[in-house]
Amino acid sequence: DENNFGRNQDLLKEIEKKHRVIEFAGQFEMELSQLNDQKEIALFMADMGIKESAKDRLCAAAYELLGYISFFTVGSDEVRAWSLRQGESVLAAAGTIHTDLARGFIRAECFSYDDLIALGSEKQVSEKGLLRLEGRNYVVQDGNVLNIRFNL
């Protein structure tokens, strides 16, 4: 309950040695789910000292336990996240986007989402030498931004 939230850290650490645990305060999460304004949500969470909702932590844990990662594609008017099984190649990622991309795959331009956010643009990522060209056997990493080069 809310009165004991965060108090049993020793017990949680012991349980987490064998199991995945997500601690949350039900009343808080219910109130949070009823808010619609992003600023109000951020303020409410900051007041409670919470950085991430239980819903977000649960989704992330399920995604990880199921063995999925996310990669991104960036267009002139859209950024899109895609799911891929951990350990799969850039060729599989290309096929996830569209089978034609896999069939005509040449190479993939690849860089980190974190680098993009830190530097502010693809141009800056490239100028810093952080954009790589990867072949079909490259194993996609969580948070990669991919631009698939292909020819049919």
C-alpha cells in the first residue's frame, strides 16, 4: 500500500535475486491513470518522487522478458519504433519494415537513438563520425536508428 511503498527494499532485493518484481502503489497509479494533461502528469509524478509509472515499468519488463528490443526509422515527417527479437540481424529488421527492403537489401545506415537525442540531428551524428554502415549480418541493438539502403 501507499504507506509502505519503498520501505521493504531488503526484502525486495532478496526476492529480485530469483524473480522480476515491480513494486507500485495502486492508489497512486489509479489517480495517475485518470490524468490527461502531460504537464499535470509530470508534476504529479515529481511530487510523489516517481520517475516512471508502473504501467510503463510493467510494459518494459514484459518486453524485455519476451526478448524484444526496439529500433527506429526516421523519415522527413515521421519517427517510428519497431519491435524485433533480441539477437536478430539488420536483414530481419529490414524485413520487419517491408519485405521489399529485405529482398533488395544493400546496407544499413545505423546510429544510436541516444546519440541522436544528445546531438540533435542526423547531420550532427554523421559529422561526429557516429553513423555507421552495416552489412546484412549486423545484430541490431536496442535503440538503433536504421536507414535501410536497398535496390530492387
